[in-house]
Amino acid sequence: MTGTSSRRVAILGLMLESNRFAPVTTEEDYLNRVYLAGTEILEDLNLPDPKLPTEIRGFIGAMNAHCDWTAVPILVGLVEAGGPLEHAFYQATRDEMKRRLEAAMPLDAVYIANHGAMITTEEDDPDGEIFAMVRSIVGPEVPIVATLDLHGNVSERMVESADAIVAYRTNPHVDMRARGMEAAGILLEMFTGMRPEMAFIRLPLIPPTVTLLTESGPYADIIEYGQSLITDEIANVSVLGGFAFGDTPKNGMAILVTARHGGGVARAVARLIAQKAWADHERYVPHLASLEDAVARVVEAGRHTELPALILADVADNPGGGGRGNTMWILEALHDANVTGVMVGVIHDPALAHEAHERGEGATFQAIFNRVEPDEFSRRFEATARVACLKDGDCVGRRGFYAGRHMNLGPSALLELGGIQVVVISIRTQCADPVFLEMMGLDIARARAVVVKSRGHFRAGFDEFFSADQVIEVDTPGLTSPILSRFDFRHLPRPAFPVDSRVDWTLPS
């Protein structure tokens, strides 16, 4: 270490939740969202509405408040969930991280902000590779702390390379800043002599994403139980539900417990959590509404205004899990049913958004969705539409997952398809924030139904309009369907529940 005055702490991260079944994620995807190196990182953090991951802001804020330190920015990339990362771009990024980290030596610590469920077109554990690369450069004595999304898939290499790993505890994710602060707190304890011990247990449990909410349900229960076991001896308990669509050998619910000292206390606590989690494993089975039932309820809500309004979650086409944000199942069914008072957000279709901008506000035309690259899920759909509003797509998140974060959806358009108002965007993003509709002049409180391309993060953004009992999770085809039997998994550790209906597991000694 460089001494006790002005600690030098490197900051880096490459965030991607990879869906093996989705199209490849590319350099362009990162450049459209966040890809910053060196001083660009600090410049972004000083903006009123930064683009960088919120946990980095939390980490830096806590360090500023409690430590004489110098942030050493390395490289940070953030992108919407997508397919495996193009390997050559990953290699170039990893090598650039390595070069910058070596040039920054000596260092007192490193903070890594990764998602944890990234794969590339050639590598199943790039997160672990980045962790190991950092450890190889800084050596065994320099503290490494990391934060992960609770959908991360944890590998042994990640655990062996880091001193402490802190995962999100809320889903929808609204605690990123707090988890960054928590990671900083552990690092500050290490600066005063604490030497943590981390225990890791992986279960043969691969929960569908819709079963991982933390307001209620089995995952909420195990998160709460884990936190109840924190004592003066335990610095952190993280339970990562994982991301099934990564389809990797490191899939499986991960229990991580960090103790402030050795002696086996971390392992003992991890075993208690693992036993309770497995006792509840059969609760991780999704229950969705059929498309027919969902449409019928929207029709009924439109006819009877005394009924509560509804929000339909298109969970099978969630851009936050690698979905393309452009399947037409729900929109087409609602259009066929001649519903009124319905808002749909947000459909990713750059070609259609561009055409709407060319035609201008007030124009009426035959809108063709998915004209460019139709596939088995993103099929072509045509309807007469009127261009009601045009925007450049620049906005700032207002609530929940995107709150306070600068967002760019690219050229965007509000199209009216009879009684349905559809927001079309150019940069694929899940509809987790009401601002994506409000920037088009829409009054969500007046809608009889809203359709969102989101799996769960919309709950924290739209909860001022819709309570939990007004949410309908719709069963449609798509790249993020919670019905895991529809996917050809080839790399998961098997057997694993609920991909396999019967799994026998006992806690290892």
C-alpha cells in the first residue's frame, strides 16, 4: 500500500447482463449508453444527472465523507442487457483496463462495479477473468471490493479474487447507491486492519426472474432471513438469485457471506441461509396470465371506468433481460380488440421512429413495425397510425431504477393507433420509468391500461399509479419468457430447479 494519507483507490467496471439466446452485444451498444475511461468518469460524475452506474456514485460519496483518498478512474462500461458480448471488443476493453491499472500503480485498493452475469461469444466467465486480472496486478495484499447485481451469476474465480462482494438487495433495484456505500464501508474497515473471510455456496436453483421480487415471495423471505443473521461478526450477507438466460456452468442461486474475521463464522451463516433457501425451492415457479385473459381484463377496464386501471408487464420481451423490446403479441391483440385508453411503452423500432420524424407531427400513415429484421418473436405488424408527438429521446429518470440518471432513448415518437397510444424509441431500453411516456405528453393517471416492456423494474417507477394487485404479468413468447422449459439450455449445471422438475440436493459438508 502507498501509506495512510490520501489512499489511492482504482474504480472500474464492465456491466452487462448477457442473455445467451439474444443477439450479440457490440461496441456500438456501449457507445450508445456508457463507455468512459480515465478522467471522463469523474467528469460524468460531476454532472447534475450522471450516466454512470448509481453504485459508483454511492461508493465515491461514502469515500469522500469518511476518507482522505484519491479516486483513480480506470474504465467503466454500462449497457442494457443483451446477448453475449462480442469477444474481440471484450478483449480490447479488458486489455485497456489492464494497461490503465498497471499505469496507475501503486494502489491502496480497487473497487469493481460489475453486473456479474456477463458472457462473451467465447468466454463464459469474463467477470471472473476481470476480477482475476485485477488481483494479478495489485497483488495479494491490496483490498479488492466489488458490487454486483442480484441477478449476477457468481463464479469461484470471482470469490477467490475479491476480498468482499456486495450484491443488491432490492428488486426492483433501488438500492444501488446504498450498496456502493456499503462496499466503501467494508473497504474503510480493511484500511484499519480488518481482514474479511468470505463464504460461498451455490444452489441447484435457477429462479425465473419474475420470482425474484423482494417486496414479497420466496426471494423476499430469504433476503430478509439473510439480513437477520447479520451481527458484529458479519459484514455482509448477499443472496444472488442469478440470471437463468446466461446459461453458464456458474448459474445457480449464490449465497455470499462476508465475516470480519476468520474462524468459520461466514461458512456457518452461509449454510443456514442455503438450507432455508433450498427448503423453499419449489416456490420459485412462475404464475402468468394468458394473453387472452389479459386482453379481456383490459377490455373490461375500458368499458367500466369504476374498475381499477391495469398495467400489463410484457415479461417475455424485457430489454432489461436481453429482449429486443419489439414483440407485437400484446399490441396486436389489443389492437384487434379495439381497446381504448391504452398506452404502450416503449417499442424499440429505430426505422419506424425515423419514418415518424420524417413525416412530422400530425401525419397519418401505415405504420410497419419490425420491417427491418423480423424474426420468430419480432414479427411484422401493420396499422394505421397518426404521429402525435416527436422527441429526441433525451430525458432524466424520475423514479425507481433510473431515478436521477441521464437517459437517451434516441429519436422517439408517439403514435396513435386508434385508442392505443404507442411510444416508439430508437435505443433499446426497458420501460421502467414513467418519464418515458410523460416526455411525450401522456398523462398516465388517465390511462385505463398501460403496457410496459419490462420484467419488474417498472414496479418501482409506476407504483404511484398502479398497486401490486393492478399488475398483470402476461405469458407471451419472447427471449425473456419466465417459462424456462421453452429454452434450449446447454451449459447450466444440471439438474437444476425449475428447469428440471425434480432435484435432490443436500448441503455439502
